[in-house]
Amino acid sequence: MDPSSAITTVIRARRTHKQFTGAPVSRLQLDDLLELASWAPTHRLSEPWRFAVLDQAAIARLGEYLRFEPEIAAVPDPAKGAAKLAKLLERLPSLGAMVQVTWMRAGDTAIDLEDHAAAAAAVQNLLLAATARGLGSFWSTSSALGHPKTLAWCGCDPHREGFLGSIWLGLPADAPPPPPRRPLTERVRWL
């Protein structure tokens, strides 16, 4: 197969999966995905992304931790926080693995923005690599998973690292249809 058609197929096949079978994702698979993520473009070769990897046992421990942290459930909306946390706790056991993605914050605003973009490119590499290997993925920005206490539990330094998201991985239990895309004419300006 022509490499250009292979990448086109993977890009168009990538979907957001929120339902997983519960099958584990192996350490070997995770190492492979993260190694590919690290090939993202990065300014000054800073490689600002950081990955905290949770296998199924760690996900179960995190769920127990979150269950007994009322402060986390109250963010960002105390009225809806408990219900949102309950829904999150219901979904976590079906994951094959989860990766907490952060980037090392820079004191300079322009460099911090560049580093944020580089870490987002690493996430896209991770998502595409997962798709190419038959895994489902979901880029979650759950406030409970990005809470400073949760990040610290995962070994991240919330004072030095910015939260980019949690990447849920596993064998997909759903097959979402392709989402509609607006025509390029609505989003491209030729000069």
C-alpha cells in the first residue's frame, strides 16, 4: 500500500471512543504508542510533553482515590460535580489503559504556547498510532482527571506541568460514525 494512502486511511479512521471492552492494553503496546508520540515536532527540541501511564490496576487505584476526594468532585460545578464524577468512575473500569498528558510550563508566554502546541502534536501522534493498531481512544479533559490533586497522585507536578488531557485507550466496544466536517471553503482563506 502506498504510504500516503495508509496515513490518509488512519487519519480518516480515527474516532472518539467512549465505550471499551475492558481488555487490557499491554505495556509493550503502550511503550510503542508513547515512542511514536515522542516523534512530534518540538521547538528547540525541548520535548515538553510528559506522560503518566496508568495500567488497569493503577486505574482502579485512581478510581478509589477519586471516590473519596469530595474537593475533586466539586470542580468546576459543585451542583453537577458529584454526578459527573460518578459517571467518570463508572467508565474507568472499562479502560485498557490511560495516559495523563502534561507539558512542562515555560515562564515565557510565547515559549509556553509553543510547548503546549508540541504536546498537543504528541497527543495526535498517540491517537493516530492507537487507531493504526486497532485501539480505540478518547482525549478527555475531565476536570476531575486534571485536578491538581489528581495530577499529584499521578506523580505530576501541577505547579510546573500544565494538564493537556487524559487519553483513554482500549479495545473499542463501539463504532462511532464519521463526524460531519464543514467544507474547506468555510475554514480556508487563500491569499
